[in-house]
Amino acid sequence: MSSNDTTDALLARVAEALERLAPAPVEQADLNQHEGYIWDSEKQAFRPVPSIHRLPLDSLQGIDQQKTLLLENTMNFARGLRANNALLWGARGTGKSSVLKAVHGHLLESGYNVGLVEIQREDLNDLPEVMTLLAQTDRPFIIFCDDLAFEQYDISYKSLKAVLEGGLAGRPANIVFYATSNRRHLMPRQMIENERGTAINPSEAAEEKISLSDRFGLWIGFHSVDQDTYLAMIDWYVGYYKIPVSFEEIRQEALTWAMGRGNRSGRTAFQYILNLAMQHGVKI
């Protein structure tokens, strides 16, 4: 065998070995088939969610203005109009992610084939790839990041700023980005103040941090509810789930439940209802 033949045989064996070691190409999910998807950063693929767990839009009490704002924006988007990116900010348990999923469900029930894609905060650097893949379809998509916030020395917010509005191509017409956060400006005050104190031009550093939230054209605030609204939530849930109790029977118990958790919110109300339904053998 000539030296050339030997080299060719060796290269062929190396190529076969590398082929065996190389991971199989990832098969992307059908982006027109499911209600929602979760972005899997490790596999660089969408994981289907055939049925999204959500509450009916009417069940979310005490946030009528917030529901209306988000529904109108999302409805316009579903109809093919340009819509604002939305930041849902406010106290924990006040219904931010619940209203987002409920609005999406309402659109599906109304005949609008809008997809929902969830991406984790730590995977935001994948947003350009996610948006590129979604832009290849005709289906409108909401990209959703829950509990979005940035800590000291975290620079991934710059990637988010770039894909929300910047870049030559801009945001694809079939994509809108929604996020929930406990912080209106997505960053702790200390982080902004540290940037202001160490920068050559402190005001410009602070502006850069705050300008991230400015990329969201729609800001929707959520706040803790008063006692009457909290009790109205309880009363609605009791009727909706047909729990065999009268409202007066459980009124004080529901208030005690909220006091034990230190807040009155939609989450607290629903947790109480879950406990009440369990006591009475009602499946929710």
C-alpha cells in the first residue's frame, strides 16, 4: 500500500470516529403545533408545552386595568399590527405571570393562533438565535421571561437591550417580548448608584442602566390589593369551583390566612382556595 493510500485510510478512520463522537443534529419542534414552548439552552431547541397551566382571565380580580392594557396590546399584535414590548412589574403574587398566560389563553379561545415561548433569564444571550428561529415562521409569538432582574456585575442586560429594539434588522414583526419583574427598572437601586459613583460620567452610566426598561413601550404596574378586593377574589373562586360553603362561613378564615402570609394578593387568595377545596374534596 502506498503512503498516499495509508494516509487516505487514516483520514477516513479519523472522519468516521469524529462522526460517531459528534452529537446528532437537534430536531426542532414544530412551531405551529403547540400552544407554547420552553427554550432549552443546552440543546438549543424549543421544548413543546402542549397545554399551558393557566387561570381563566375572568378569575383574575382586582387588576382590571392591567388586564385591559395587556389584552389590547396583545390583541393588536395577534391581528398583525406592531405592538409594544411589555414589562409587568410589581409586588410578588399580584398576578403578573398569571395575567400574561390568561391573556394568551383568551386569544387562543378567540381564534388567534399566537404561540408563547418562555426563556429563562440566564439564557437571554440566546435571544438572537431564538428570534431568528421564530422569525422563520408566519405565526406570531410572545417571548416571555418571568421574574426578570439583573444583579451587580451582570452585563447580560446589554444583550437584551440590543435585541429588543436595536440592531440593523430590528425586532421581527411576528415577535413581541413580555417580561415580569419585581423591579420597575429591572436592577437594584444599589447597582444603579454604584454605576453612577464609579463612572467618568455618572449620569450617563445611570441612564444606560435605566434605559433597559425604556425598551419596554408598555409598563404595567401591579400592587397589593385591599381587603375588599381580596375577599371578592375568594368569593369568585368559591362560586367558580363550586366549593360547598357559604362566603360568610369562610370570610374570617380567609382573612386569617392572608394575615398569616403577610400580604393580600391573588396568589394568596388562590392558595387559600386550594386549601379550602382540598378540605371539601373538590378537585381544581
